Amino acid sequence: MQLWGKIVQGHRTVRQYTLTLEDSDRTLVRRVQAAMDEMVMKLDLPRPIWFKRNEEDIEVFGRTEFHQDHFIEPVHFTRFEIELIDGEQ
């Protein structure tokens, strides 16, 4: 399984990055959070704050998004989206 992250400004994707989730005994949410740590470094983003809603969205829909209220410092984009994708194609 892979995690796809993209930075969206308005309706346009300005940067994106995909990485493979590690196999482990941790929960899906914890695996996504660990992968997102690497992703935000590659995309040169501050790490967003996870709310309960983000965890629920990942578990139910396989995707979630982060807006300005998820970041301590100002960001210059509309949202940061992450989505689980099947790498078995």
C-alpha cells in the first residue's frame, strides 16, 4: 500500500509525493503518521497536527486533508491532502 500526498493551491496540485507504507504491527493510522513524517520532509512542509477527524477519515475513507488550522505556522497553500492507494497495479 502506498501513501500519496499532494499540496493543493486553489484547485491546482502544485507538488506531490508518493511513498510505500512500511509493513508492521502498528495500526494503519500510526503507519500513515510515520510515513507522513517522511513525506512532509520531502515536500518541505511543517508537520500538521492530527485531529480525531483525520484519524477517522483515514480509517473510513482512506484519505484526509489538512488546512491552515492544522499547522502552527502559516502555510501558503489551500490544503495538504493524503490518500492511501493500492500499489498492486
